[in-house]
Amino acid sequence: MSHLRRAAGLLVCAAVLVPPAFGQETGRGRVRDFGVVPGVLPTGSANAITDVADVLVGHTTLRSSPRINTGVTAIVPHGGNVFLDKVPAAIFVANGFGKMTGISQVQELGTLETPIILTGTLSVPRAADALISYMLALPGNEEVRSINPVVGETNDGYLSDIRARPIEPDHVSGAIIGAQGGTVEEGSIGAGTGTIAFGFKGGIGTSSRQLPETLGSWTVGVLVQTNFGGVLQIAGAPVGVELGQHYLRSQLDASAPDALETPDGSCMIVVATDAPVDAASLERLALRAFMGMARTGASGSNGSGDYVIAFSTHPGLRQGAIGGQRPRTAPLPTSDLSPLFLAAIEATEEAIYNSLFAASSTVGPNGTVTALPLDRTLEILREHGARD
């Protein structure tokens, strides 16, 4: 249930939904709402990472424009105690210009033992500390003496006073406790409140793909926090070029007006699946998510910290006090992974589009970042045969 409160002068929502009064623009939506269908595989029922069995998502949004536009997004692998019921996981780093915590243990042991928290760059230590406190307080963890918090970030310092580091423990716990299945709110919410993508307002986006019964009926879901640049393409159409907003435009055209052209900023991608996939195969699955990011026109800049966290919710591969008591399931052979790879590519691509289509124009301490202009974008897509 949504609940509002005021803390430290900020308007805070620890919930999945943010009312329009918080700055969400009407007339926005998801890319499929406008007749654009990326890829060939069908989506799950919610077309979200929550289509993967047991996965929950929650947001805490902090907005006090123009000074503060930031927040927290929590991705919870399952509703139990994740420390006692660890899920197989992997982290793939495309470009390590980032401040993510928890990488080495996940890479070493191949398991995830906490929810995944996304936030702004300088709030990572505070979010990690809050996540540790949350985990230590869970029933069953009274004797726990080591926790590996996994916290990812992108830099929202253009649209938010990042040096203020406003994230508090209850913002993190609120996002986790409020996490839900089903529909996931996208755009300028949670960890995506102050992000920028391709020079337009970025944010949180999600999508999923459902494999047919002949391929195991497995689901792959993706959630992204978009804050990077390049030359935007949607379903192959040169949207960024046609809009006159893309990386290096001013260098290529001296008469071009000033615009947000930087390719830097980072992208966090979370990939979940219910398929019985072990850590080694999850790392390969994570790599494919970057292929979906590339489809959108990302330039992979030096200053973009781009990470994928991939995990499986399959009960037969969990480890720990609870998971260790379950009958073990054999992981899928590598020869069966190719359909999952395509699912990760397509879901990542669409999740990035959704983050742009759902986002709202935002005023920050350094200026205003406008949302992707949907009317003109849809005209471009129609002109290039990318929309019905």
C-alpha cells in the first residue's frame, strides 16, 4: 500500500506507485502502448521483471525539485530470507567506471544473499549500510556475522544534489518492505528519479520474455536504471539523429545548438530468470544483456559504469540453511541457453525504451532535462517502418 510522509523537507514515497502530483506526466506510457513491438519473443503477463517467479520490486522516491531528485529501487529475488536461501547469481562488468558494492563475493561464490539495491552514486555506502542493518534484523539471522550487500548506482548529479547524500536507512528498508509483484512503475521513480539517457530524461524500465513450452516455458525479466548516452535507436530507427539529439552532434555540426551530449553516466541492468541456470551460465546470460543495450544505440563510453547482475529464482539451485535442504536440480546444459540469451537481449532493449517513454521532464539544480518527445518520436518510428 502506498504511503506518504515528509522527512528532512523531502517529499517521499516508499511504494511502487507515484501519483501524478509527484511530477509524472500524463500521456506517457510504455513502448508497446504506442504500437512498437521490439523483438520476436512474447512477453510475460506484466511485461516486467516480476513475471519471473518470486521476484518483487519496490521504490522509494525522494523529490524536492529543483534540489533533490533521487531515490532507491529494490529488486528482491524472493519473499523469504535471501541470506538463508541464497540464489545463484553472477555479475558482468562491461565498463567498470562505477561504485558498485558486493561484486567480488558474487563473482567468487556465485550466489546472491541480499536484495539488490539501486541508488545514486554517492549514496551507495549509506544504502549498503542500511541493507546490512535490514538483513541482520531478519528473523533467523541473529548469529550472522558477515553480509555481502549488493548495491548498484548511476550518477544522478545533474538533476539532484548528489553531494547531499539524502538516502536514509528507512528509504532502503521501505523499498524492500514495499516491494511487490505484478506491475512495476517505470520512468522517473526510485533510483531513476534523477537519471538521464541519450540526453533525455531516463529512469527505471522493465520488460520480460516468455519462452514457448517447447523451449522450457522459462521466463527472463530485466530491470534497468538508465543514465547513459549515445545515438538513440528504437527498433532500428535513427531517433536520436532525427531529433537532433545525440553524442558528438556539436562536433559534427558546428551550427548545432547546445545540448546534453555526454555519453557518460552508467547503466545498471538486473536480469532474472526462473530457469535452472548456474552462476557460470548466468554470467553468459548477463553478457547478452549488453547486446540489448547496444541495440538502443549506447556508445559504451569511458565514463559509463555499466554492470549486469543476473540471478535465477529456481528453488532447486538455491543454497544456504533453507536451500541446502531442497532436492538439487541439475542446471540447464549450455546447449539449451541460446533462447534465454535472445530473451535477455530483447527484454533489455525494451526495458531501456520503457525507461525513456515513461519518464517525465525534470528540473534539477543544474537545469531541466526534458522527456523524450513522444509525438515526434512516434512519427519517426512510423516513417522508418518501426511502428504500425
